[in-house]
Amino acid sequence: MNRLIIAGAAIFSLSVGAVAEGGANPADEPKSLPVGTCVNMGNSLEPMVETGWGGAPITEADFARIKAAGFDTVRLPVRWHNKSEQTAPYTVDPEWMNRVQEVVDWALANDLNVILNSHHFDPIHEDPLGVAEWHGGVWKQIAERFADYPEDRLWFELENEPHNKFDHSNLLETLAPALAAVRESNPTRPVIYGGENWSGIDSLATLPLPEDGNIYPTFHYYDPFPFTHQGASWVEPEPPAPGRKFGSKEDMEQLTRDVAKLEAYIARTGLMPFMGETGAYDKHVSTEERAKYHRAVREAFAPTGTGICVWGYANTFPFYDLGRGKWHTELLEAMGLPAPAE
């Protein structure tokens, strides 16, 4: 989730300039993953302990429900740094790996695509290069576990929302061990890169990518931040004040400008990034206002063809109300999905 505050391989870099010089053929469709309409399984496997932030354990029934609602893809945020040893061979807790595999298997069995990521690998944001080998060692084990899984439906996202000391100046070098480890066992599986400053849309302007034909860019969209994160206690040094509404002339103008940033990136690179996260915190924003926001974002970005992953399924920013056992139908409709029969 955006701005969540929790306390040796060769590099073949393709700079932003090199992408621009190569140019995209306007007649070609941009290269993309078939993300479609997607939901994040938030606050489940990415807290320090599973469901530590109030979420319920993921079950297979969740994925049957998500598929029936019309979603194409689930994004699975997973915390790995506290489930692995800090020294070589960086062994991942086998029970944790089995649990992650169980969840991935359930999603795939329900005909959903899966984006499996590393989320809140906290030390990498404080000491990117110092932690790179540890991070890569963990990805070696993840990649080997899933090497035989279908490449057209399971995709790896190496790290969520680079920030703090982890930025574009060291992004390629920091992620090089992880990418090399993945390529040892998964030479052609899609791998996803997000940019600095929490992977906001502005990060696309200078996002460096490795020279690898199966790399796909992503960005997150929580703008305007004073609306989407009002009263969010995890935002430091102080959360935006509650009471902000969405839909002003300025809000819509910002949305138009941001769509233009994505269009410029696609035209320049021939790559189609997908929106890995978007949403509005429900504590101080009504379901009606959240639906208004999601509809505006979806309709504004729809002409680009980008896939959109909403945050999230059933805890903070929820689309599904676990207590009532019902979808927030206004939110589904805002994303262009039909309200399910009761």
C-alpha cells in the first residue's frame, strides 16, 4: 500500500534515455500483461504475522468469490524478510513457503492470474545494496518453488514500492541479484518492476529497466493523496486531515494530467505499465465517495488499456465486507463489474 511506514550479479541496464532512443512503433500494440481488473489480497500475508493487521486468513472460497465477481487477477502481497535467514543461503521458513504456495494454488485453481510479490522487505529500503544478496537469495527459493507454474498466469514482482534510500540511482543494482536468481530457474517468466517514491505515477518518467525482454513496469495511484489517505494513522509525520471530498475541478484536472503521463510513457517505450494499487481509505471516506473515486480513475485511464489492481479485497480499503458476507456493490460497479446476485 502506498506510503505505508514500517519501521553479485552482472547488471545489464537499459536507461530511460536508451528506451526513448529506441522509440516505440506507433502502429504496434504496447507490450503488456493481461492484468485486466485485479484486486489486492491486502493485510493478509504482508503483515509481520499473517493477518496481523486485522485481516482474516485467506481461504480458497475467497478466490471463488473473487472470480465470480468478475475479477481477472489477484495481486498477492507477501512479507519475506522476517520469514528468512539474513545470512546465506537465506533459508525461507518452509511452513511459510508452503502457505504461500497453498494460496497461489487456490487462486490459479479458480482461473485467476496471480501477481506474487515481495512486500515490505523493510531492510532493503534502508540499505538497498547491503540487503540485495539476501533479497536475491529469497527470490531464488521463491523462483525454484514456482518454476513449473504457468508463465502466462503467474508473474513475479520483485519488490513493492521502493522508497527511502532505495531509488532509481540504485534500483537496477539492488534488484540484480533477485532478477538473476529468478532467471536461473524461470528464464522467461514475466517479472515486474516498480519505481522510486512508492512507485507513484511520476516514477515512470525516469524508471530504469533491465535489458530483459520479459520485464514489465508498474505504478501505483493514490492521488490526490490528501483524499485517499485522510486520517491514515500509518502516514508520517502526520496523516492528511479527514473531511476531504473528491471530484473538484482541480482533482479532475490532476487526473487528466496523470493519464497523459502514462500515455507519454507508453508512446516513448512501447510498454504498457499496469496500476498495481489504487484506492481510498475507508475509515473517513464513505463507500459512496470511494465508488466515485474508483469510477473516475477507471474511466480516465480506460482509454490507455492499462490493467488496474484495486486495494483491497477485505480489510482496509475493502471491496468485500467479511462481516456482512457481501460485496460493496457500488465499488464493483465503479470498476465496471456487475453486482453479483445475492
